[in-house]
Amino acid sequence: MDILIKVLQVVAALSILVLVHEFGHFFFARLFKIRVEKFYLFFNPWFTPFKFKPKGSETEYGIGWLPLGGYCKIAGMIDESMDTEALKQDPQPWEFRSRPAWQRFFVMFGGVLFNFFLAILIYSATLYTWGEEILKNSDAIYGVQCNDLALEMGFRHGDRVLAIDGETVNRFQDIQIDIARNQAENVTVLRGADTINIPVNQKYIPAILNTPGMFGLRMPFVVLAVPDSSINKGLLLPGDKIVGMDSLEVFIIQDIQEILSKKVSSEVNVKIERSGSFVAETLKVDSLGRLGVFLNSDPKSFFNVTLSDYTLLSAIPAGFTRTISTLTNYVKELGLIFSPKTEAYKSVGSFITIGSIFPSSWVWEVFWNITAWLSIMLAVVNLIPIPALDGGHILFVLYEMITGRKPSDKFLEYAQVAGLIIILGLVFLSFGNDIYRLFK
């Protein structure tokens, strides 16, 4: 059932993104009175399960059976369909190739532009509907919990990250990705009362990119509930906070769990803060190193989580700002893929990777935020100047606008073939990476 929900979310999100992207091309083509022959959601090799052509319309609309994208077939344009029969005839007034370069530019840029507009619209709507909750890095007062990679790099449990290459980090959850996307050379942390600079050896960048959870959030050990089956029922109560264990002053969940892991199937002496006073108890530890209670894991209970509500008027500029910020960060991340030393190309994924991003339950706020991020990703990737992508077409149009010389149809045909080969290579890389990760 979880997989089905993930699949449905992927299909729904990609359907929205493809329709909006292709409608961007369609909109400008029709604005300039260029004929659109087909407008399809999904691809339809060999057969088409559903299609229709409204009376008096020049455009055939349809839904294909292969949910890997969609297309808008514009008359007189060399595209991925490689249908060049019409190009053997003289150019017609309604064809793409007959229009001035500036109009062709907007037709090709329309898909990317509409994806940006969609991201702004979604982010604005989610901010207006649900607001925004942010745990600022400065409010993570107990510091970071390090995994093995972070410890190897020189970080320590409880470090409070102050800056990365001199720039402060706003959100706690962005620490790791900011180190990676900026290929940081230095991280400044507060360790106890000392300010320490940790140099980042660039050899760790590939590992940072491929090791999720470098920095966890350290939180106090506070009991949320004690089930009836608990081995410590009656000894621990909801709201209890453990502040000491076996003569050690400890109150952080991760530190206490480390101690308990060494006390399997035995007992431990603890100091408990309860309703403003302190209580000493001897607790049992089960065979898995647990005390048999549920812990309070809500950050809002322990940290100053910044809550922001937006009116309709304030949500729009906030949505625009978030779109620009997401765009900037994604361009940086995309740059890592083209840098062999980062080995970021190993993280390139297909629809399987996209599916893993979505949660196993349908949460509308999460769904729309991921869809907005994917819309920006689709826009940026399409701007890469590879023939067969929008960026390739735009590059040739810009060349024509600057030089006054239009590339020949034959050149564009060969370029399209070359672009398709490159894209197929990227498809094989992404699916290959996903298959490797599945069986790794």
C-alpha cells in the first residue's frame, strides 16, 4: 500500500508538471498563431489509448500510456519526434520556422517560464494555507549529533555550527547540504565555550553527498507516555526528564541511549526531574537497551521553532522568494553533478529516486512542496544547452538573434539526434544508479 501511494504521488506530480510545461509552449505558439499539431500527456509509442480533436481545432489532444513525460508537437519544428517530412515543403506562415527569432525564443522558453510560475504559485499557496515552521540553526541549543562520517571529519557531539565558509546557516536541516553544495572548505563551530574552525578536506565531499543524516538534532530525554506493558511502569511518569544516569550528568536522548546500549538486560540508576523536584530511581533495561517508554520527539517542546503565518498578499512575495532560493540552491547542486571530483553523478536518479522523496502517506503540504521543487528542477534541467532540450533550442535561437544567421534545418536535425543520444545516456545513467542502489 505504501508503494502504491508513492507511485500515485509521483504520477500525479509529474502529470501536473508536464501539463504546465507543455502548456507553456502551447500558449506562446498559439499567441503567435503557430499551429500546434498535438498536445499529449505521457508518451504514446505504437498506440494511443485516448485522443480527441475538437471540431474546428487544428490540435489533437491525447493521453499516452507511457508516463515518462509528454509533448507539444509544433508545426514546422524539429523536435524529439524527428518528423521531418513537413520540412521538405516550403515554409508555411503558420509554421514555427516561419516566425521571427524572438517569437521562437518565447515559444521555446514558455515551458520553463510556466514551470517557474507554477513553483511560485504552489509555494505561495502552501505558505498561505499552512504557514511555515523553521528550526533556526541558532535555536538548536543542544548542538548536533554526529554520525561516523561527521566524527571522522572532526565534528563532535554537541557542536553548534556557527558558520560555513564564514556564512551563517539559517536552517538547522541545511547544515549538511550547505557544506556539500558549496564545497565548503571551513566550518566554524562552538564547542563548549570555545570557537573552533574545522577544515573540510575536499575528499569528503562525495561521502557528504551520499551519506544522509550527518547531523542529527540533540534533544532532552523526556517521557511522553508509559505503556501498560512497560517494564518500568509506575517508576517513570509522563513528563519525567532524565538528567543523570549512573553518577553521570546526562540529559540528551542520544547520550542516554549510548549508556543504555551497554546495560542490556540489567538495571541502571537514574536521576529524574519531575514537576520541579528530583527523584532517584533504579530502572530496568530490556534486551534491546530500552526503558520501555515513548519519548517526546516534538522539537516545538524544547526549541524556539519559528512559526510564520502569511496573508494572501504576503504569501505571494514569500512564495517568489522561496522559488528564487530553491532555484539558486538547485543550480549549485546541479553544478556538483558536472564536477567529477564530487562524484555527485552517482546520486543522479530516475523516477525511482523521485518516488523515494515522497512520503508513504499522502500529506498535501508535503506533496505540494515536493511538486514545487520538482517544477523548479524540471525548469532548470530543461535550460541545459543540450540539443533536444529546450535549452538547446534556445541556444540556437539566441545564436541566430546575435549573428543574424539561422542554422540550417539539416544542422538542427543532426543536432537533435546528437541531443537525443546524450539524453538517452543520462537516462541509462539515472536508471543504472537506481538499480545499483536497489541491489547494493
